[in-house]
Amino acid sequence: MPNLDGFLGRDIEPDGQGFVVEADLSADSGRRDFLKGVAAMVAAAVGSSVFGGCGRKEPKETGAPEVPAEAEAEAPSNVGTEAEAEAQVQVRASSEEIANLKRRKEVFLSSLEAGERIARQTGDKEALAVIAFVKDSYVLTEPAAQGLACRVIEVQSGSGEQWIFATPLIAGDEFKSAEWNRIMKSLPAAGMFLPDINTLVVDGVTPFSEFTKGILALHEGRHAQRFVTDKYDWKDTRTFCCQERDTHEFQNRLTATIGGKKYQDLLGREVARLKAELDGAGIPVGIGMAPRSPYHAEFDEIFGPALSDKDRKFRETSFWIDANFRLLEKYSKGDVAEQKALFLKTTYAEGGLLPGS
């Protein structure tokens, strides 16, 4: 991957073309065409010493602020040498834009590094493959000022045509559009994958512990990997719930390895509590569900202190899902895999998280 730090805030114009891409990715056809376009541009640029994607020439309809005239000093026409001409770089990004780009990179790379630490600590082959996929495939974007669209701000070299967009959210993004405002308000944890625009969204506003950041990077990274490689129909409720089930199984496995005996003991206690709650209500396992119970102090001891209410709620919800999966494995007499997917369907329906809700 080339180091693009030297190109931040500049228009890089190989062959006189601004290396800037913008598209509305809401439609599947638009997303596919855009992915092909990015792959083609990268393939053309890899052999060049000039490689970047931070230009700020935008169509006026995007609502982006105009670049101040003083920031667009052109190279004088009478420059005597090519070296002197190259030295007259056309700066097209304000200091605020440069700071925002650096902040987005920090947010995304911090999340990715947290996930990689968990993958290496556990030695989990699937986790290592997920991290490798995300590192090799991401295109850094920011929310566009129109609808649910992304604007490319940096492209890195990859090994093929499999691409995902990474959109770290920072303060101020809630004003980009009504759609991005809604996502920022409803973001349930440190990140999510939006298959309709093929985008990994990372929360750069709310503080999260390293454990939560890492687990979520792996959870959402797996969603991205499976969506890109399997091309499944995420709008089909059953398919969606089966994918969520498999990804939670993946997350549960990593969490149990990181948490060790203390986590396993706590999980055993919770499974027993859930069974007793259901028995007391006369509800068979696999038919109903018992309410969750907070174990915030125990989670802090096992995984390190949570840094926000969202952090605590994510841990609580993840643990509750893990315990219910174990409950089904231990006591259910039906198709356990199907019952796990049905459990998630019920849970997600209540939270308004199913496709189309």
C-alpha cells in the first residue's frame, strides 16, 4: 500500500485528470459501476509514482463549500524549468479539510488495529482473514452532502476488484444530509456495515474501549467480506438473519477466547439464569426469551473498562445473545441453527434493525 500522506490536501493530476471520484451509491447498478471504476483507476495508477485521491474539485450541486480563491494559486505561465513548475503545487483543500481527512484515517485505522490485535491474540484463522480482506480492500470515504452517498477521499492499492468503502464518522457529519444524520443518531455501536452502499461505517465521535472497537471491527468486517465474496441477498429476511447468526457465532468464539475462564464462568451463570426465568414462566426454550441482565462490573474486569454508555450496552447485548445461543445448544430439541436465526429475527425486529424496517 503506497503512503499517501504527502498528497493530503492536493490535487494529484496524472495525465491532466483530477483523481477525484464521487457517486450516489444507493442503487445496486451505481455501486457496481462505481466499484469497477475505482478498480480501473487503481490499476492505472499503481504503476505511477503519483497516486492519490484527495482532490477537492466538486460539482456545485453537492453543496460543498467553494475553495477560497487564495488557496488556488496557479503556477505562473513563465516558469522556466519543469522542476520549478512541479514545485508550484495547486493546493485545493482547506486546513479544516486536511484535519478532517487525517481524523477519519485515525478513526478507521484505530478500529482496524484493534481488530487485528484480537485476531493475532486469538490466532483465529477466520479473524486474520477478515482483517487481511479489509486492509487490502478498503477505499476511504466521507459522507457526501446529498442523500446516503459517499465521496472518495483516498484510494489505496489492492490485489483485485473486491472493494469496500470505509466511512469514519466525525463531528459535523450529522449536518451533511438527513440520511447521514439518521445513521449517526441510530448507530447502535462503534460501527456497522451498510450493504446497500457497500460501506463500513465507523463511529469516530463516541469513545469505545479497545476490546469493543476490535470486536466490532471484526464483526462488521466479516459482514463486508461475506457480502462482497458471496453476493448474498441482504434484503431477504431469512438470509439476513442467517448471516447475522453466523457472524455472531464468529464474534462469540473470539470473545470466549479473549475472556477466558472468567467469561466462560459468567456465561454459565447467565445460561442458568435464563433457563430458570423461562421455566418459572412456563415457556419452553426456543419459544420465548428472558430479559437480559447487566454484568457491567464483570465485563469491565474481564475486558477492561467501558468508555461510554454505548460501549456498555454493546457488551451487554452481545453477552445476552451469546448466552441465548448457548441456551439453545444445551436445551433445545429442534433445529438449533434455525432457532438461533429466528431468535435474532425477533430481537432485530424489536429494535427496528431488519431490512426494510
